[in-house]
Amino acid sequence: MDKHKDCIIIPGRLPQPEICFINALLDDHEGMVVVRTEKPDEGRMEYWVAPDMLGEFMNFVEFVNTKLNIPMEIMDPIPQSTEITNPPA
């Protein structure tokens, strides 16, 4: 979990067919989280959570996993897309 001043970035993974559905549910929770789809073909996600909404987000994850039976994994490491792996010499 990456802590920033304004948000907590939580990497995760969803089944690819469920990405739009979960995004729509999270859109209804205005101010809780911004969702970034890192690699849709792999279901890799980033959840940018407001620090004071972390508990509510974790409750949402539990609800999705237990009541909707959609495997919403969190804390699955994502290679950073902004990382420079081969800097110019």
C-alpha cells in the first residue's frame, strides 16, 4: 500500500468481465475512490482511496467478495507504468 498526502494507492485485480460493473458501483460512492485500470486484459487495477474512506473501501471489497461472489483481490503488486526501466545513456 502506497501512502500519499491525499490518497492511498491500493493495487488489485478483478476478473476482466467484472471491471465495468465494479467501476460503476464505485462511481456511486463519490469521493471514496478513484479507479484506474492499469491492464484490463489482466484485470490489474489501482484504487486511489481517500484516507478517511479506507474503512468504507475495505467494507466494499468484503461485500464484493462475500455477497456478490466476485473475487476482488487487493494488494496484488502492479509494476509501475511510470517507472523508467531503460534510461537513456
